[in-house]
Amino acid sequence: MAKTYNYDVLYIGSGHGTFDGAIPLAQTGKKVGVIETDMIGGTCPNYGCNAKIALDQPVVLKRALENLSSITANELQIDWQQNFKNKSRIIDPLPAMISNLLVKSGVEIINGYGKFIDKHTISVNDDIKTAEKIVIATGLHPHRLAVSGKELAHDSRDFMSLGQLPEKIAIIGSGYISMEFATIANAAGSKVTVLMHGNRALRQFYSPYVRQVINDLEKRGVSFIQNANVSSFTQSGQSQVVHYANDHELKVDYILDASGRVPNVNNIGLDEIGVKYNENGIEVNGFLQTTVDNIYASGDVIDKVQPKLTPTAIFESTYLFNLFSDKISSEIKYPVIPSVVFTSPRIAKAGVEIDSKQSKNYEIQKNDLKDDWYRQVANDQLAQNALVFDQQHHLVGVTEISEVAENSVNTFLPAIEFKFSTSEINRLVHLFPSISAASWGQI
């Protein structure tokens, strides 16, 4: 006799690794539950991508006016308090909206901390929940430097909750979060110092483009300290002090620890039931199945080579929906996944990278986009890209630095993913004038 479970599928975590698949899965008639100990929707909608881009929008406008300063009358000043209020207006309703979508589809939301008891059983606030299949979608959390005084530092969630912008900010690290928040805070008037772990920022991106972004930020007053080797944080009156290198000190009003993000794998019972994981996340096979056959993983908590980004989590969550509803039976096949750092200018990329080991087998075409008439309309000051072609002249990769790099790279995705031939590319008629028409004209 088959065992009866409370749920067909039970998810731990309610972010994009969950709700994009849980909603349609419940609509098929499956009994679906979602366990969440924090805000419904997870990091991205509440204190990640969505919140960040809301705070960044005035920076986009400020840069656009700067580039057209010869024909505009006044310099734009960002009012941080109003910017924060606008962000809150947009972001604060999202958990309720996502909750409503889940509930309307038939998903049961379980508020509390979930921990495995066995492969089919999870304890939530001393309640027992059982499921035929369980999906771990617990995401990542901010890494904190293991130094004396670490409690004085703040994380990215704290930064996006600042109603008042500090005058002097120290940012530890030089990855996505560091560089994006340095851009936003500097544009809003803070004196920003970035303390780097090594001598290269944004290691995932083409270093000459990264150097241009850093040069631009330095001209705007951002300081970069390479190989900082931060040793401790201390309090000095109303200020905090960052101790680094050989007895150097930096006194600031706010310390942001942007030293990375780590998987949420501890204290949820993985060791007890035999789910294998490492410092990069949970190990899965081609079906996103863990080392325990009825337990799967989705989103940023997975140990994978694909970028740990919202679109990846959405793709994985949707894949599991199709797998669990018997629409497919094959392993996951990832598409080309683009990535972008929302500095100003942005750097975006997709497919084969310029400086990858494989790039020597391809033709690389570099373009100075400032020469294009459409880019001249906005008077873009930093605009370049590199297109990577295979021997049949299929576009296989692109990297761009510009104020609209994310939109430009998006236009190339169909050609890269579906390996369009030249004749197929010539069949596409783009709206004109547009960034799409300008970008595809380079192929």
C-alpha cells in the first residue's frame, strides 16, 4: 500500500527557485507546500535585484544628463530619502503579491524554519510535514568576514534599508554587490572607499572593461585599495574604523561587508539524511536531484557552473515543474545565460567570453560603439563590445560595456542560443531606430 504524504511536492524557500515552478505545479492539481522563514519571494524581489535596480534608476538618469550636459541646464542631484521611499513604494508590496499568487494557485504557505527529519519529513516549528518529493531552494546569504568587530559591519540587505545615506562608506570586497553599491552611493553623494581582497575587481568580467569602470568611478571620487587585507573593525566615537594592510586605518560612518555570498545549507538537516554539499552548494545530477533520490535542489543553493542569478533559478524552477508534472523526462539543458553588473556604465556578457580558454578558436570582432550614430544620440562616453564568432560565422558570445549593455546583450541571445546563420539573421527586421537595430547591425 502506497504511503500517504501531506504534499506531493514541498519546497524549502520561497524565492524564484520555488515560486515560478510551484505556482503552475499546483495548478495541475498537485498538492504543493512552501516553507519560508523570512519574506515570501526570497532575496531577489525583496532585498536583491528588484530593490537594487529601483535605487539605481536615478543614477541612470544622472548619467544620461551628464552625457548631454552641453544641452541641459542643471546637474541632477539625487535625494536619497526620496529614492529610498520610491524603492519602498515599489518593493514593499511584492511579498503580499507573490503570496497571493501562490495561495490563489493552491499552494499552501508554511511560515517557519524547516529542518529535515528524514528524506520525506520536515519539522517546521515542531509541526511535522511530509512529502513525496522535496525541493531545497534556500538560496544564499551574505558572507561575513571572520574578523574582530565584524558585528559593526552591515550587509547588502542593511544597505538597501538605509533611509539616510551615510557620508563616508567603506565597502569590503569588489564583486557585483560592492561595485553596484559603490556606483549608487557615490552618485548619491557619499564618499566611498572600496577595499579589495586582491588586485582585480569583478573577476567574472573582461578585465579591460572592468578597468574602464574603475577609472570612471575613481574620477568621480571613489577610492580603491588593492590587497587591503582587512584585519578588524572598531568603534571610535560615532564612527567605525576599518583596520587593514600594515596598521592602516580608515574612519567611516558605515561599513558594508560585500565579501560574497554563501549557500544556505547549514542547520537544515542535510548531513543527517545524506544530502551531499560543499562550499559552493548542494550537489545535484542532471535532473537537479540530490544524492537522496526524492530530494531536489533549485536556485542559488546549487553547486553549479551556471551563473547564480535569478534567470537561472527561474529556469531551474520551471524545469522541475515540467519534470514533476510529467511533461518532460530528460535532464535539464541550460540555455545561454547572460549576466550583467549594474555599474554605470554596465558590463554585460553572454556565451563564449573574450578571454576564455576557448576564445582562441574563434574570431573576435571588437567595436567602438561611440562611433555608431545611435549611440551618439545619447553621447555615450564609454561604449565598446566584443563579438565572438565561430568558423561558420555563428555568433557564439558577446561582451559589452555601455550604459545600455544589458539591453544590447539581450538582443543577441536568440542568435547565440539558436545558432542563427547569416541568412537567418538577415531575415530579422528590427524596429528602427532602436538599440536592437544598432546592435544587430554589427553582425
